[in-house]
Amino acid sequence: MALISKHTEYSSSPLEQLHNYFEHLVLEALRARAINLDEDSFVDVACVALNELPAKYIRHDVDMAYFTEPSEMAIIHSRVERAIDLALGRVLSKQSTPPE
């Protein structure tokens, strides 16, 4: 499953560089778990997890790495993991529930 981020460092306009920092974190953390999900379920989990997190709009990811204290970054990563846990529970429970 190959999900490509729409964001690249070489976007054609400054507006295209604008993105929610948590999108990248959620997708990478979810991929790192190597859970056997079909593409639709993967995206559903990502959406539910992102809805559990605050929006953190930035232009360059490197700015977050540079201006965020390591302790705050650890909290951010912990929140991402908890959001993914919650999202997995919700999405997988809906899949195992027979339709009415």
C-alpha cells in the first residue's frame, strides 16, 4: 500500500507548502506499526486519529523540529500514538460489527 503525501519540499507555490504537521506524523506512525489494513481502512484510521488531534499548521516540517523542545516533541508523539490506538479500536470495531 503506497500512500503518497501531497506535500513535497519543492512545491510550486508557498500556499502548497501549508499543511497540518500531524498528517505526516500519523501516517508515518501508522505505517511503522505494519498492521495488515486494506487501503480504505488505513485511511479511515488516519482520519479518525487526525480528528482526535489538534490542527498544527506549518509550512516546513524542519521548523517544528528546530523550534520544539524535545520534551514537547515526546508529548506530541505520545498523543499521536494514543490517537492511533483509539482510531484503530473504532475502525476495527465497526468492521467486525455486522450491518443492520
